[in-house]
Amino acid sequence: MGLDRRGFITFLVGGAVGTLFTPVPWKLADDVSIWSQNWPWIPKLQYGARSEAPSLCKLCPGGCGLSVHKVGKRPVTAQGNKNHPLSQGGVCPLGSSAVQLLYRPARVKGPLKKNNGRFEAISWEEAAQIVADNLKGKKIAALSGDENGSASEVLAGFLKLLGSDDFYFMPSDAQVSQRAWSLMEGKGQLGFDLENSDYVLILGADILSSWGPVVRNQKAFASRKGKFVYAGPVQTGTAATVDKWMPVYPGQEGVLALGICYYLLKMGKSASLKNFGLVRDYILSKYTPSVVEAKTGVSAAQVQKLAQDLVKASAPCVLVGSDFGQGSGAFEWASGILVNLLLGTLNQKGGLVALPENKVITSAPWRSELNQKSFLKFLDEVEQGKAVDGLLVYEANPLYALPQPEQVKTVLEKIPFKVSFSTFLDETAMACDLILPAPHFLERFDDAYTPFGVGQEIYSVAAPVIEPIFSTKSTPDFILEVANKLGVDLGFASFEEVLQAKAESLGTDLESVSAEAYTSDKWLAQNSLSLPVEILATGLETEGEGVFLAPVARNYLGNTKQALTPFEVVVVKEFELQKKDFYIQVNKNTANKLKLKQNGKVKLQGAGGECVARVNITETVMNDVIAAPLGFGHQAWDEFAKGKGDNLFKVLSVKEEKGSGLKVWNRSQVKVVRA
Amino acid sequence: MAKGKSCVVLPFLIGFVGALIVGWGLFPKLLYSEKAQPIRFSHKVHVEDQGMACDECHTFREDGSFAGIPTTEECAECHAEVMGEDPAEAKFVEEYVNEDREVPWLIYQKQPDNVFFSHIAHQDFDCTTCHPDVGNSDTPPVYYENKISGYSKQTMKMWQCERCHAQNGASNACYVCHK
Amino acid sequence: MEAIEFKVKWGMVINIDKCTGCGACMVACQAENNIAPMVDGSDKRMTLTWMLVYELSNGKPFPEHDIAYLPRPCMQCGKPSCSTVCPVIATTKDEEGGIVSQIYPRCIGCRYCMAACPYHSRYFNWYDPKWPAGMEKTLNISTSVRPRGVVEKCTFCHHRFMYAKEKARYNGEDPMDLPEDAYIPACAEICPTGAIVFGNLNNPEHKVAKLAKSKYAFRLLERLGTDPQVYYYSEREWVRRQGDNYLPHEKTKGE
């Protein structure tokens, strides 16, 4: 009997039935379904022990303490440090994305040298030699975006020993307040004791969104004892939560402050100023209610009410600052300080306080001196022919975050040797000759001494949380190495030694201060103060032509140092950015006047440049003002930030301020045309 | 052609039995590939010879999580340098301790990422309820890896957990075990 | 639909009067729960935002205009619309604590639950997640990584509940009677103004239980009968009014 077709088929059928009695079909189905859910390109989790390590966020000058959660050796999330006074468990969206920034595609992976327009990798030894060769006997300048870290102290001290006075900080209210305070013969760093105030009046500064130590401001607001009133041109996050929002034209917070002073003076309040009589007469004659109303858009009755409420409060605090954290002048600050002086709150609980300074590098100038130097003034000097052989840029992005960045680029082209220590490929780094990347702050030792805006002296230090992923070197350590090559002695062999000395100068030690921030309640007593009347004239200047621009800074759009982070992309609202277009915000009234339509494409034309945007009509902006977000229009970085929208810094207009030597750009006006 | 009834039963039986043999005998051999642990770890040396207790390495951490298999760092507390003559130990020190690398141990009871198993919730059970008793072995048992799904042959399936939960009155809510 | 009564009911009270719209909660949620970053976030139908901050407006022109921000996680409804429609029971509300589960390997991606959810809290993975090179090293062990084709949503950081129970067991305490600060989701923990308060709604000692009883507390779309476990708090009537589709003559609770 042979195997015929029927037999063969029966054999197959027998096999099939038999297979059903084996685990094969069921196991295969199960395994295949599991296989279909385990594509090799979907990452698998890497397990390990969970732990927390303290750190300090250096993405903005706010100085928040972080608690970095780790799995094994890997940091996974950055959360607030409950024990840190400036964090109290909270973090802003930027700090929250800090861990993922370790692997941001824009990270610079090692020292780079520009060769014929392209960057090529070099070694750190070569880098140190090139820098030493280019600094020896030359005129060097430095720009730092790290307002409160000892790394800047090292850099400033180094420059001084090279014979240079050209160390600058990136512009911010920290500098302007110092200039104003010093013109008033005040000593120390100004701060605001928000935590103990029962009436906080905020003039301009967007304290709950982006100004100063934002998280600490928010914590102070959350546990407040009294009222918070915010005067600004746009309803930002601060306006959404405070007790009262008072619309004021952009950059007019100084005039509003003097308007309040007018009423305080009428009530008989006085301030201990050497030239008080002069100041009083000037304000009473020049800053009358009608003048103030015309300039600020705030009615006289409202200004008077503000003055009365401030007087009724037992611990009022008036915080003045720029709407977008930079560009204001000594005028705004002096006026704001004056209100506090008239209320008698200087160095009082809940008021305006003067905090001590600290330095350990002997050759470095004091922070109060460094804060008074204007980088924009320096750029003017270079443009007019001042010889500068080299520029060192640390934690700063001037080719993006300064007003009229295209002009800044042209001026900086006159400097033949430029080094950027940026951790990321930002606009400035792309234009430099050397990129010598500093590690991400989670990979290095760093510190923050009394961030600007806080109400007490505070010092925090953080140890690295992860070994450097790429070939990076801590910038202050690199500077100390180069200093050694040049035979320049800063007194320390390593940055850790600097931090140890700093801790000791405050009566503690590095280990203790790494575990818990150092704080004190020292306030600096003042000798006699005076207020040069010529500064107060700025508020009376006539404005130019065009609509007022209110730039808005929000931490979820990045900031002057960090571009929109990967995790912040989805936080941006659909009426702030759509694909490649960013939106300017105007209310219906303004839109009708300017003949603008929702989603219409427009060009903003400022004194030094222009921006392309679309229009969003929203009632969160006051009449005759265009609000627009800062943070878009990056031309470097990575796909998360590059090419999205346009850079509003291009249309800011810069003016010279009388009596202070500062440049200001908080009252920019623009023309709007259809694009 | 010879007029014989074509046999239906025999080919059927041959096919049937053949399928049973292939399905029960050959299929498992084909489905699983045999793998060895990267280091020939001997429990016997550590438990019998060195007198270590199980929970010196397999402990609960202070947050309640189970440490599972110790990390290279933990092993290096003793094995920072080669202590004995075994080539397996030498390999461990050379390739893992000195390189500061974790050993890619093959986990017999490996569960997928979407499963959350809490050892401490099961601390009243004997370890051998779920795990093979390797406490006295000199070489680690062979690891059978499913070629299709990528998991271990000993990976427990959901019905095993569910059944025991149901029998013991523990909740069978989805989120009790999944993440 | 029959709703199970749980002994512990995890809930939130979000104080809209304290929310500055900063978005820290949104970023913390992404980092905590292994949500892949997106290059283009313009199309809000494609983005994965388990926690989403909405901007509210009182609809009046300047200068009477008022603004508020509303963070919206999953409501963890007492009577969820989503779990009743799931054809494969990939989502249920059956665990003590009342968190609505979402099991990725069982989800077939039919998106019926997304259609059913009145709060748009559920999100679909249109694409496989893509992390920039190296960023997968920052993956948390909290949640599994989802492939394309499954729905995901806020879980009140359920993994932190599991960790809190493990810790309680280690300390010999009752895992079903956790102290108020033992378990807190990432968003509530990180909020700089403390606008998000979390706890057991059934425990009268917890802050959430007290706040939820306030006349200023309200829930979104309350009259749909979903019984959400997320309450909102605002002393501003216009904000409370936006919590449901009120007819012009209807009053809100706090009036």
C-alpha cells in the first residue's frame, strides 16, 4: 500500500489535529503577540536602586535647590528640594527639564576649533595652549551669564590679573538695581523680603512667571500674609493669580512709582536723603497726576488708592523691575527704591533690604562693581575702535539674547579671537573660534551666592550628580589651568578649593553647605543716601512713534541662556506658536486700529531689525500695546528650538539713559505692517 | 491498480502521533535557545564556604524595594581584587569590576516592563514558591530564552499570579500588578 | 452603571487662584512618566500631555478681562465613561484607591475611550516614541514605555502609590492607611505655588477632603455624572462658571 493522495491528506489532517493537542498553536500565538509588542527600537527600562541627590539649578540666576532622582547611577528627573529655601520643593518648567538636557542634541561633545568655517575636534591640551597663546599680553574681555556663581569670580579675577577691566555680566535687573543703588550712595545688594510683607506691589517685574528667583517668589506668594498687586502691560501668570492687575504701559513702572511718590509726599511722607528737598520739589512739580496718567495709562484715582493702601499696610513692599527681566534703567530702580524709602521700609521686615557681598578671589572686583559695567556700552566702544584682542563668553548667548543681535554680531566680528564655554551649540558658540564646553550643571561643582531678588543672604553649593557624559571641562578649572600656563596666580589650584574658601568665609565648610544652604539675616546698614535728580528726568522724555511693544518672558519658552527645551515643546500654546510662526498678541481694539486680523501675517519693524509673526487677538493685552513672547527664532541649537518663530530681540530699540551711563530698551516701539 | 481500501486510519494516526511528538518534544527544543550566565557564579562558594546568608545580597532596601541581584559595586566590596583561583572570578574582576560595568545577568523570572512585582508584598512566602532553589548550586542553571518573545522559559504568566491572588484573597485589580 | 465604593479615594484639589500657568506640572509629568519629547508641538491632537494647562478667559474685553489657568490631569472619575466602553478591558476602575488603570499591552488602540472621555484626558500614540540619542538613559522605571497604537493617560503617578505601599510594608505599617505626605504625584509635588493638593478624599484629616467641601470647590462637567476625583477651587465666580455648561440664569455652587 503506497502513500496516495488521500493518505497524504489524511496524514496532514492527523498532523493538524495532533498539533491542536500540543501547546504549539497556543504558545506560538501568545509568543507572537508578545513579540509584536516588543519592537527592538522601543527602549527597555534599566532598573536599579532609587535614590535622591541634591543639586543646584544653574539654568537661570534664580538659584533653586534641586533634588535629582536617580535610578542606579542615572539621573531620571529633577525635582524641587524641600529643604532648600529658594525651592521649598518647587521647580519651574526649565529646571524640571534639566535632566533631559544632559542629552539634548545641541550639546557640545568636546572642545572644537573653527577651521575655515567648520568646527573640528581638538584636545583639551591643545585648547589650553591656544587660549594661553591668544591671551598672553593681549587686551581681553569677558562676558558671563552666571550672575551669582563663583565661576564668574574666577573669570573676573583672571581678567583683572591680565590687566583688563572688561569683565561684564549679561544685562539684567541685578545690574541696573546696583547702578541705581550706587548712584544713590547705597551699599550692598538690594533684595525684597516678600515672605514677611503684608502688601506687595509689583511694578513691571513678572515675578511669578520669569523675573528673579521665580520659584521662591511663587512660594512667597503661596504663603502670603496679605495682598499682592501687579502693575504691568500684559496679563501673564502673575496677573492670573494676584489680587489685582493694574494695566500700565510697557516700561513705565518708574513713572508709576513716582506717581505714587507724589501722593506719599502729599501725605507728608519723607525719606532720609541728603537732597530730599530737591527731590520732593522735583516730583511734586514734574510728576503730577495728569503727567503720570498720560504716561502710564493708570488713572490718578487708582494711583492715589495705591499710595493709600501702601500706607495702610504694616509691612508694604514695592518691587520694581523690567517687564521682561532686562532693559530697564536706573530711573525705574531709583523711583522704585524711593517709594520704599518714603514708606520707611528700607531694611525692615517685609521691605526692601540691603544684603552683604562676598568674594574670595582677591584680584576679582566686587560683584557690586562688576554689576555696574554695561556690556552694551562696551560694544559701542568696540564699534568706535577700542582695541580688543579676545572675548571669553561663559554661560551667555549675546548673539541671541541682546537687543538688536544682528548688530551685536557685526561688532563682535571686530574681535579676532572669541571663545565660548557654552555647554550647548548656541548662536554665540557658532560664531566663536573655539568652543570649549563646560559640563552641564549636573556634571560639575557649582554654587550660587545670594541670587538677585531674594530677601536674605544665601549660599548654596552642589556637587555633581553624574560623571561628565562628554569630553567637557569645568570652565573655572580650565581658567585656573590657563592662568597657570601664563604664570598668573589667582591663589587657588582648583575650583573646589575656591568653593571651600567661599564656604569658610561664611563660617561654614563645603560639606555642610552642600547638604544644606547657608543663610543669614544680615542686612547692611546704610549711611546717608541721596538721589541725583537728573536721573528722574528720564520719565518725562517724550516717546517716539509707533506702537509700544511689551516683550513677555515665560520660563516655559526657555530663557536668555537656554533655548526651548525638549519637554517644554508641548507646553507652548497653540496661540503662541504654530509650526514655524510665532504669534504677537493684541487686543481687539488695537487690532482694529492697526487693521490686523486673527492669524494674519505681519512684520514688526523696530529701530534695528524686523520680525515676522502672526497675529493673535486676545484681551490679555492692554490697548495700544503689542505683546510678544521672547524665546523664539533660534538659529542654532537643535530641532526642538531651531527655526521656530522669530527672535523678538531684533526689534527692541536701545536708548541712552541720562545720568546713569546705562543703555535701556524697555520702551521699544514698533511699526506693524502686513507681511 | 490493486483494489485495496486506501488506509485512512494509519496516515491519520501517524500524522497525529507525529504531531504530538513534534509538538511536545521537538518544539520546545527549537523554541528555546540555551544560554549561560555571563559569569559562572557559585552560590555554594558563597553560602557554604564563606558562610554568607541569603539576605546579605538579596535584601530589601530601606524604601521597601527588593535589591534583587547585587550590583557590581556591591560585589566589589569583597571582590575588588581577585581573591581565589577560580577563572570565573578572575573574569568578573577583569571585565566588570575594573571596567565599572554591570554584569548583564539573565533573569530567570524576568517580567516585562509593564509588570510591577513587589517582593515585599510577598515576603511571607518562601522564595522557592516562585524561584528555583539555587541556594546551594555550584553553577547557575541553564537559561532558556524564548526565541520569539525574548523572555525566559521560567517567566511566570499572568494566570499563575492571578490564581494565587484569587486563592489568597489578594486583589486582582489590574493596577495592583501593572504599570 | 454600578460604581464601586472604595475605602481610600485618591483625589486632588487644584486651586485655580494660585495657578500661574507656568507649566512645571506638565514638564514634571513628562519626565516622571517616560513620555517622549516631541519636536513639533503645534498640533494639539498629536501631542501627549497627560497633564495639560488650559488658559481660561472671562470673555470680557480689556480692561475687564480676567485670566486664569487650569491644569487638567485625568479626573479618575468615580463613574468613568472610558472604562465602560473599552472592548478589551484595558482600562478599569477596580483598584482600592480609585485610580482608573490603563494597561498598555491589552489596549488595541480603538480609541473608543478617547471618544467617551468628556475631559479629553486620554491620548493616543500615533507614532512610536523617539528619544534623541542618549536621552533614553533618563527613562524612569516608573511606567513602561508605550509603543505606537495604544492609548495612555494620567495615572496620578500610580507607581508612587506602589512605592509608598512598599515603604509602609518595610516599616511594618499598613499600606492601605498611608500618611498624607507618603504618596504625592509629580505634578502636585513640583507645583511652585502649591496649587495642586493631593490626598485621600475619604480621610477627613487630609487637606483635600477639607478643601473639596468648600463652597468654592467645583468639579468639571459635574452634571454629566462622571463623579470626578479632581476638584477645582476658585473664589472667582466666572471661573467656576466655566466648570460646566451653565445656562445664563443658572447659579454656580458658590453663589
